Amino acid sequence: MNFDNKPEELHRQNIPTARLPSGTVIEIPILSYEAKAEGPTLFLMAGMHGDEINGVEIIRRIITQGLYKVSAGRVICIPVFNVFGFINFSREVPDGKDVNRSFPGSQNGSLASQFAYFLMQEVIPHIDYGIDFHTGGKQINNFPQVRAMLEDPTNKALANAFAPPFIINSPFREKSLRKESGKLGKSILVYEAGESLKLRKPAIDVGLNGMLRVMKHLGMIKEAPSPKSAPITISKSSWTRASRAGLHYAQARNGSFVKKGDIMGVISDPYGEYEKKIKATHDCYILSVNNNPVVNRGDALFHTGVVE
Ligand SMILES: [Zn+2]
């Protein structure tokens, strides 16, 4: 792809990437904007998981509010990457594979692998930094958080500039965009807020403001909103799982701090025979809450983290 556009104009390219069985060609619109002054290229992408809509709305607002109009450098936006998932209300592409476990991909691989390959070949070589916007899974509500590789000074600085409520130290996952881009020296943050198939204003606002702070940190804009509070850096996190099946009533507030022994939720059976309290096993922050009221033994209920 070519992103050398006329400066100070929003440029849209519709890239044909796949074909539906009915013959319709699926295009991915990619928008780019370049300032007159030189600077870094920031890549903003949403919808790698097609049902994670908060990110799609964040990029839509970046476009409608003209927030891409940087005074230095270049912005490349993909508002909806996994178009298949977006129209099917699904995280994956139609073959059930996860694009973010398919990097670096291959031209003749599975559909997910072809999408990953396209991104690695056509877009990633042009960028310096990126923010990949995600949400939690079905009914898993993530309190606004950034996943970053804190061993890497550049990635750590980007995360601190974003200044979300939580920064979670996350080693690279195999076959992820973050890892494969990292190998090429491209620093990418993953923003996670809210849950799939839901639009939530707080998640969208924190994402937009964080993105502006990253732009300011990179010297692309002069002003950005100050964060409401300093980010809390989580060094270790784990899931509290359901010890029995039943109805789950979550009590702990997402984003809050709980102390060892505090009741986070209650699992009960529909027949009034038992009630089991889920207690915090240590002092921790609540990073995500499973809002599904009916759970099986082993289901992830609360993602909790500690500061070390
Ligand atoms: Zn995701």
C-alpha cells in the first residue's frame, strides 16, 4: 500500500481483501492523514475481533471529530479490520479462527492467516507505533486498561503516556499482532475496555483521551486532556474461577480495590439450597468482571491484579 498522500487531507483507500461465498468482494477501508511537518506514523486499529465495538466507535469519533489532524507525522486508521466478524457479531472470521492468533500469517493460509498476512505486508511496515483497540469477551467487562510489555522502554513509555486507569504488564502472546510487530521494532499497545457487542461511553472516552495523550507524547499534537488519575501498573494478574456451577451474582465493583477476605460475588443454585461466597484470596484490584449470571464450574468470574 502507498500512504504518501497529499498533506493535510484525509485519504481513504478501500482495499479488497476477500470475497464472500456469494461473490461480493469484502473491502477494508483504510484512512490516512499526513501533516506537512515530519514525524512518526501512528496506526489506530479496531475490530480485529469483529464483535469488539467500543474500538470501532473510538476510531469513528477520531474521524468525525477530526482528531487525526496531527501537526506532525502521519495517522493510519482501520476502523473495522475483521469485517466478517463485524457483520456476523463474532470475534472470529467465518472459519472460527482468531486473527490475533494467526500472525504473521500467510498468503495461502486460513482466512484469519490471510488477514494477518495482509496487515503485516501492507500496513505494519509503514508504521512506527500503534494502538489496537479491543474489549473483553462476551459478558466479560474489562475496566479500561492497556496491555503493554513493560520490559520494553518504548512500549512502557507509550502505556504511561496513554495513562489508562490500569496498565497491565503483558508478555507477548504467540502469533499476536503485538509480538510480530515487535519483532520489526514497531511498538503497539493493546487497549481493552468494556465488553463485546456493547457501546460504553466511559470505555470510549478513556480510549479517545488516551490516544490523544499518546499523540502528544510522540510530538504529533501540542495539547491533550490530562488523565483523571495516575495509572496503576499491575505486575501480576490472575482469574478467580467459579468453584461450582450456578447463578452468579457479582458484588465487587469493577476497577475497585478489594482486601483479602472481601466478598466479591455469590454463587447460588436456583432451588435455594446453597449460597457460596466468593472471597478475595489476597488484596487486589478488580480488572474485569464476568457479567454472565449463569456459570459453570471453572468459569472465569473476576480478573484481579496486584501491584508489586
Ligand atoms: Zn479482542
